[in-house]
Amino acid sequence: MFRPFVALVFSAVLFLPDHLRAQNYLIPSRFTESPSPPKPNYSDQNNWCALPHRVDEADQTPRGHQSVGIHAPADVFYVHPTLFADKPKTEFKWNQDVRDPELNRQVDEWPIRYQATAFNAAGRVYAPRYRQAHYSVFLTPHLDDKKKALDWAYADVEAAFDYFIQHYNQGRPFLLAGHSQGTLHLARLLKHRIIGTSLQQRLVVAYLPGMPIPADSLAGLPVCVDSTTTGCWTSWRTFRWGYQPKQAPNSSLDPVCVNPISWVYEDSGPGDSVQAYVARRHHKGAVVKPFGRIYPRRCDAAHYRGILWVHRPRFPGSFLIRSPNYHSGDINLFYMDIRHNAVLRVQQFTGGMTP
């Protein structure tokens, strides 16, 4: 885990990390000892971080670029990562109260601005607030507490998606995009609401970075094998070149790792082989703090045993990054690569339709 100083330094050059901003705080009480925060009503626009018909952080774009606007041919349903990580300040310990103005501000200013905006050239962005599980779910030895808190969070994501489909989407193609905890919920959403239903025919692509997802865990939905495949999903987890994270006790399965510069997917090879290497000259660009400037040709990338390896990225302040875990940069290290790819897949899916 990161020490607090390292977390602050890391956030100074990327966007504010999700769990890295906390001091590994573990809630001392059990899940059943915490009351449930009120369930959000998604007909209330206050329960959305981003909606395309209003001005919000999801409208921001890097310098020289524009969002696609309300007449886009596709929609984006984005789910943010964990920012509920400090010691809770209210009686709601295990799941966020979506009425918390300070935490909502942090969600809007960080993942909405630095992640959700990567997709606003491809479609209209919808991003719900939800009762995100506290970061303690990734630390607690009590698996029943973890499950219950994540179940609450997922129930909100599912309800928001259902509302999005029924009231906003109007039968249009859509993309799914998330990170970290958001990725967990979207993978579950795919299994419970999309795969094997008529909605699957409208799914352009699902971007699921930041969590290990085995290839066979989304049966019925293929992994994207190149930059133009549609009706598929893609995932990666970013680490400094040469670092091998400790595996969880039950992680014998091989997680999917797609190179987010080339978008090439290769199954893990034998032994210690490095696969799908792409040099820095092909990198379209990172977007880091402060938001707006693009830093192209700063990252290389390769697939190694289910993770993405990159050499230390090069941009102002990057020499301060000491941790080998680049989790908080999974999206904004490859911001422009993702932005271009999302547009390309929508064009492929819609036959080149433009707004």
C-alpha cells in the first residue's frame, strides 16, 4: 500500500487517486452496525454527476478538442472509481451518502474531469452518483461486509443504468466506461443486464480498466482484439516496467490485458514473455494536472502476465512518482489514446455516422 506522502505526490501529477488518497483507513465496525444511506432517485438530476443537457465537469475537453455535443450518435454510461476512503464523517460508514456535498465535489473535480471526459468525443456522457462502497471493502478480512457494501453500491449502478435506458438512451448505441470500483460494477452489470439481452446488440464497447477481469468471466461477450472491434470489452491494469504485483489468494485466473496504445489483445504467453510492446512514439497522449494540456509520446506499453507494463512516463513532475503502481493513471496516462479509440469504435459501429 502507498504511504500518505507518496499518495499526495502521485496525485500532484496524475489525477487524485481513488484509494491512494487515504491512509489505508479500515472501518473498525462491522457493516451491520452502520445504517443505510438513502437510496438515490435517478429521476432527480442531483443524483447524476454528468448529464449531457446541462453544463458539468464531463463537458471539459483538452486544449484544441471539443465534446461531441447533444446530437452525438451514441451515449456513454460512466461509473467513477472509489473516492470514499477517509474516515467517514457521518453515521454512514460503509457506503457513501450521495447527499454528501464535499465528496460529490471531489468526484466531479477528479474522475469526472480526468476520466469521463476522455469519452465525450464519442458520445453523450451520463454518470450517476451512487452509494459507493468505502475503500475498506478492499482491506477488510470480513468478506460478508465487503459483499454487502458492494451489493448496495451495485444496486444503485443498476438502477441508474435502467433509468438511463428507459428515459435517456432512446434506443441509441452506447458505451460503458469505468475504473476500479466502477469497473467491478460495470462487469456485474454486463452479466446481469446486458449479455444475452437485446441491449447487447446496442453495446459498442465496454472499457473496464483498473481491476483484474478474467477472459471467461464475461461469457457471451468477446474481448476486443484490435482497435476497431465492437460489441466487445477491454481492460488493463498499469504498473511500472518490471514490477510484479502480489496476486490475491484466489487470483489463479488469467486477467485480460489489452494494450491501450495499440489496442492489441494477446493471451498470456508462456513464462516471462513480454507481449504487444508499443513504443512511445505511438502514444497519442496523457492528460495530467492541471487539466487541459496533452503530453504525447510519453508512455510505452507492453502486456506481461495479465498486467500492463510502462516505463516511467515523462511529463512535468513525473520524476516524483515513486510507486510502481500506476493504478490512478489507468485512464489519464492513455487519455488521448482512449479518446481516439472510443470515437473510432463508434464510427465503426454506426457506419461512420456523425452528429
